[in-house]
Amino acid sequence: MEGTKKTGVETGKAFIDGLYQTVVGAGEKSLQALEELSGIAFGGHEQARRLINQIDGKVSAGELVLPKADKLDQS
């Protein structure tokens, strides 16, 4: 049972990291990944919260430019 719990936690961390990588890749799915990551962070997930803060810092510093939301509607 303990192994299953640990595997689930590791899978969750990998999922969160994948969302972060999608956001910082600034591709066409970045805003969708940011929305999902934000929702997870809002739910109290510490790793997601930390990564949202990193994204915010990158955007504020001009290191990361995300596509505009209206581009999502066109796809």
C-alpha cells in the first residue's frame, strides 16, 4: 500500500512539472496548462503554488511572454 501511495505522489509531481514545462515553453497549449496549474495551486497544492510564483517572476522580468488568450479561441 505504501508503494502505491508513493507512486501516486511521484506521478502527481511529474504531472505538475509537465504543466510547468508546457507553460514556460510558451507554446499553443501554455495558457491551458497555466489555467490548470493555477487551479491546482488555488486548491492548496504547494508545488503548484511555488511554480506559479516562478512563472509570475519570469513574466514580470520579461523572461517569459505568454500568448494572448484570444489566440486560443481561433484554434
